[in-house]
Amino acid sequence: MMKEAKFITDLARRAVEEYIVSGKETEFEETELPEILKKEAGVFVTLKKNGKLRGCMGTFRPVQKNAAYEIISNAMTAAENDPRFPEVKKEELNEISISVDILSEPERVRDKSELDPKKYGILVKGGHQTGLLLPDLEGIKTAEKQLNIAKRKAGLREDAEVEIYRFTVSRFDEND
């Protein structure tokens, strides 16, 4: 497991660094991949600087041929195209820590009692709008709060009727 976790966070780091430094997309040998990266999966890559969010991008449903390509694509996007932050600069690279969340298949939830913000991330859908929140985020202790933030991210009012999905993640963090 340790080796797998290091491979995953190293892949994300290489993707960010090679893209920021040389504008190139990271390459890898498919034969080197741990099993978890050979499958299709939604993936989120989170960049933090001094413990504060610096960029986060992801796909809740796979759009690449496997999780490894998903990591590379989302790591580059988190570094360059998160609309909340300026592009990551070369000088910042050594101050940034990276975590990767590999998502399970989302399952429909009928009732809030099936939610647990420590264990499950959630996805809400209202019309064409969706909002997603990863599990186990700082300051989010209740399903109610998790739901309201996800609705807000989707651009929906707190009283909006939504479909709710929950999912688990396998989280890999450079700092662990």
C-alpha cells in the first residue's frame, strides 16, 4: 500500500511540476501502474500551500481511459485552471503539498440519514446544475452543512429539491 500511495502522489506531483516548468504532459509506462490506476475512476487532485487550499480539480465520473490519466489531467488543471486561484508559479512548487482522491461509483441516496460527511462525499443534482463535496473536509461535521455547501457550489438555493448521491474516496496524501 505504501508503494502504491507514493506512486499515486508522485504521479500527481510530476504532472504539476512538468506542466508548470516545461508545459509538457507527464508520461508513464502503463506496465508500471498499480492496479487501482488501471481502472476508470473519477479523481480529484488537491493542491495546498501552507495548509491552505491552492487549487482543486476533478472529475466525478471518469473521462480518461484510466485513473492514471485522470490524475495527470486533473493535476495540471488544478495547478493552472482553478478559477478561484492564479496559476501556480515555479517558485511555489516546493511549498505545495498534493493529495489525490480516487472516487467510488456514486450511489443514489433517498434520505439525509444515509449521509455521513466524515465517510462519504456527496454530489447534488438540481436540473442541469451539480455540486460536489469530498468527504472528511475540515469544518464540515453535519450532513445538513455538507448538503447546503454542495447546493451552493451547484448555484442552487438551500431549499432547492435535488437528487443526492454519495461516494467514498481512497485518499492519498504526500504528507501521510
